[in-house]
Amino acid sequence: MKRMLLMTALMMAAAQSNDPFRTPRRNTGVRRNDNQRKPKPVVRELREFTVKGHTIMAYSRKDAITRLKLKKKI
């Protein structure tokens, strides 16, 4: 009997409001701090490398080797 009364009370509470167990919530929207410094973009220069007789422009020797491999020259 108590269970039926409890269920009836819960159904009546649900019918009266959207969320009977609602707790007060803070505004959880996205906040943006405009005072933060944005990182500056890194400017790198291309340099000339010679690998196994092939000359190529790249950022580093490792990058030069990768570029030559992609061009299938080594």
C-alpha cells in the first residue's frame, strides 16, 4: 500500500513539473578567457640539403631524406 501511494505521489510530481528532482545548476556554458596569450606561429626556413648527390630544399636533414623518399629518388 505504501509503495502504491509513493508511486502515485511521484507520478503527480512528475505531471506538475518537467523535472521533480531538479537541483539548481550553474551556467555550464563554454567560457573563453580572452586574456590568454595565443602561441605565435613558428616560422621555419627551408634550407638546401644534399643527400646522396640529390639536392633538395627542406626544413631538416631528416625532412630532406623523407622528401627524397616520397619522390622515389633514393
